[in-house]
Amino acid sequence: MDDLTNLTVCETVEAVKRGEFSCRELVEAYLDRIDRLETQLNAFISLMPELALAQADKIDRTLWSRRKSGDPLALPLAGLPIAVKDVLCVENMRCTCGSRMLENYVPPFNATCVQRLLEAGVVILGKTNTDEFAMGSSTENSAFGVTHNPWNLERVPGGSSGGSAAAVAAHMVTAALGTDTGGSIRQPASFCGITGIKPTYGRISRYGLVAYGSSLDTPGVLGHTAADVCALFGLMAGYDPLDSTSSQRAVPKIHLDDQAELPHLRIGVPKEYFGAGIQPEVERGVHQAIETFESLGAEIITVSLPHTEYALPVYYLIAPAEASANLARYDGIRYGSRVADNDIGEIFRRTRGEKLGAEVKRRIMLGTYALSAGYYEAYYGQAQRVRTLIKRDFDQAFEQADMIAAPVSPTTAFPIGVHTDDPLAMYLEDIFTLPANLAGVPALAFPVGFDADRLPIGMQLIGPHFTEEMLFSATHAYQQVTDWHMINLSE
Amino acid sequence: MSLSLREVEHVAELSRLKLTEAEKRRYREQLSEILDYVARLQSIDTSQTRPTFEVATTHSRLRPDIARPGLSVDELLKNAPEIEQNQFRIPPVLD
């Protein structure tokens, strides 16, 4: 592996700052690697090498003039090559959302989280593959082909941020942005053996994120280590007047202590997340990691989240209901694709019928049904009330424990095509990730081992609202004494 | 619970989705199965429970209603499938 593409975010930024190599050399090393691996993985929908090199040169010039004048460096992530999931808008880069509907859509603005990272000096190499409009758990629902898991090309990378996860795992970028509505950052991070944060709802602005389920959507970061993910998270978080649901709470400056000790930390293990239906190696891997936390000084206690089994039916009513409203905007008139017809109603029906994929149409239909006259109370209304019970489960568990430890997914990465004809079986892959979205709480996923097929196993720490700092600190401590996050793919 | 083909057609029309006959049959089967699964929520007593519409944020806050510069007409029309004289072009809506 190339030395440059094997560095962490923190190491890369330090080396650039010291002038050990230029941003152009760094970006070229990553582009070379992408060149070699992309045909096998299909992690990207759009690659922007010329733009990336121009941006790198610009940063090199800024660094050079600052070094000359002795100015302190104002760009905390100068030259860092990253990728952005193709549901987050980057000005003048096509944003397809993995859909034929938007295959030629070029947004004229940046998502707020992207804007903040660009101001910090990152270089965007391209837009990564995703399930269409982020609806899926495998990246198979993309109009631009499936992404392959770098650990085993016959397996899915997870989804919907599967392109971002594969790109990070294969060292095609240092880190990548994703979005998590029901597990779409954590599950692919877990399947690809990397670290990923789903922040508190409202912690990172949704402005410029193409909407799926607006009460659930959260932009976030995938990277190799908790420290790497934290470095980007800290710059993306914080109030944005362009998103009325973004929180006004101040963002703490997070300092991760290299001393790997966790005294006074109470970690709750929910009994509902273990047992029937979970791959035994996943269960074993997560329990071993919990023992490691105990050896670091944490107190392990059993907690209960009694409404866990209802998270799946609640999610698959609320998210499609919100999606059916959000995706009404794709009408073939103002932007996106249009199927020509002499009748305006037929333009709507044919454009949507022909340009949206099977899973997106399925969720629009399901959501429309759940919201339609006569069914609203029984389906959507009841789901919103049970959502309250799920949220209350977390409130009560967090009275006993500081955070909760659980598996990310019941299995490791499954074979491509295995769930294609059975949507309900695909939805069941999300059972452990959905509750955090319904409650709006933050969760951090990270690798804790491998199964017998050498596929990564992931676990997640879930905290109360706005406790990302605590989750990063605990995971950083774990990663000080383990090396699952440093085990690289052999080429 | 089983959806009828007519119900599927009704929902498709509400969703403004033109479906093929094969799609209608497939969605009828799949949506029926999913609705069966989510029906387990009906057994929970929520008579004393309020719905959750918002999490984590205390309340949405509106920004001051002050005019700010926005995108130019050219930028806004750049992605339109069909335009004429700086406007979106559509077929006649009224006869």
C-alpha cells in the first residue's frame, strides 16, 4: 500500500502542515489508488480528478504563502482528500442520489456541512454510490450499479452509504461523508470494518441533504478511527440558520485523551439486542469488546429497551410516510428528469413511474397508503405514538447507564443479491440501528473483530442526546488498546 | 391483510406513479406482506401516549424574515428539463 494513502486523517493533516508532501502529491496518490481499485469496487458515482487537483494546487499555494509569511495555519484540514455521499449537494458537482430521476442534476449550492469542510481545506475527490435516495441497506438499489465490499467482492458493502464505506475501507479517500436515516452510516461502517458516527438529530445541519425522512435524517462521517471521524464531525456540527431543526447548542471542542482508561463509565447492555436471530460470531465479538471496555475500568450493567421489537414497524411507517411527502417534489417540471408527454398529469405519472427505482416507488406507495384517508390514525398516528415509547425506553435506560453498547447489525456483510426479491428480509437487517434514529440519539459504530469468513464485525455505542464527545472518547480509548480499526485489506 | 389490485391502483394514483401491470401485481403482494408485519403495532395500548413528531431539538426556530440575496434566475433554471423566456415550460393545463 502507498504510504500516503495509509495515513490517518490526523497524520495526514500534520504531515501536510509540516510540508512533508504537497497536497497535490497527496491527492495524486489517492487518485492513483482509485484508478486501480474503482473498476472492482464501483464506490463512486462521479469522480472529479481535475477539480480535485486544481483545489489541491490552490491549497498548496495558500500553505506556501502562509509558511513564507509565518502566519499560523487557518485551515485545520488542509488538503485532506475526502468523498461525499451522492445525496449531499456539492456546488457544480452532479448530485444523482443514485437515481435516474436526478442523473443530470447539478446543484448550484453546497450543503452546509460540505461548505464547512471546504472552508477547513478538504479536497473532494468525488461523489459516492448510495441506494437510491438513501433507501436501502446494501447499495444494491442504486441506478449506477452495486458497490462491492472491499473485504469480499461478492458481498454488499452495506447501505445506504455503501460507496462512502467502501471508499474509506479501501483507502481511496481518508474519510467520507454519509447520511444515516435508519442505520445508513453505521451498518456500512460495520460491514466494511471502519468507524462511523450518526450524530444527534439536529447536531449537523441538513441543509443541502436531499431529504428522505426529515425527522430522522442525519449527516455524519465515516473514517478509520474515532479520532479521524471526530476531526471532521467537530467542524461540521453546530447551528445553521438554513435548517430550522438544527440545534443552537454550542459544540464542545473535543479533546481525545490518549490515556486508555474509562473509570466511572457505566455501559448498559440491552438484553433485547442479543440472542435469537443474531449471528453467533457477531454476538461473541461484541461481548469480547464489552469485556475490553470493562478491563478499561467501565462498569457493565444490564439494561432493557422493551419496545425494541417495534422499532422496525414504526420506522417502516414513519420513514416512507415522510419520504412520500418529500419525494413529491420530483415532478419533471423544475429540475430532474422529465418523460415528455402532452398531458401534464401524464408527465408527472410517467416521469415518476419510469425514473424512480423499485424500492423508492415501494416506499412512496407504502407511505402514501399509511397517510391516506381512513388509515392515517391506525398506521401513521399509531407509529408516532409508539415512537414516543421507544424514545422513553432510551430515557429510562440512560438513568442507569451513561451509554449503551450493542451490535450494529445481526450479521456480517451478506452476499450480493440475497435479499433482492424480499424487501421485508432486507428491512430486518436494520433492526439494531433504527431505534437510535427514532429517538434522535447519537451512535458511533466501530470494528470489533472478524467472522470466520474474514468479514468485519461492528458494534455501536449509543448515548443520550448531544453526547458525541463521550462516545468518541470511549471508542478512542478502545482503539488505543485494540487494532481492529488498523487492520488493512491486503490487495 | 391483503390489498386489492384496486387499492394498489388508488395508492399509485395518489402517488402519481404510472405502474406496469407486473409492478401492480408485485407491489400488491409485497405491500400486503409489509402491512401484515407492521400490523403488530395495533396491539400496543397507546391511549395514554402522545405522538412524537420531533426529537432532540427543543423547538424549531424561524429565522428573521429579512430579504437576502438568493440564486440568480439562470442558476435556478439551469436544471429545468424545459424552459422558455426564463420560465419553466409545461404543456397547457387548461383546455
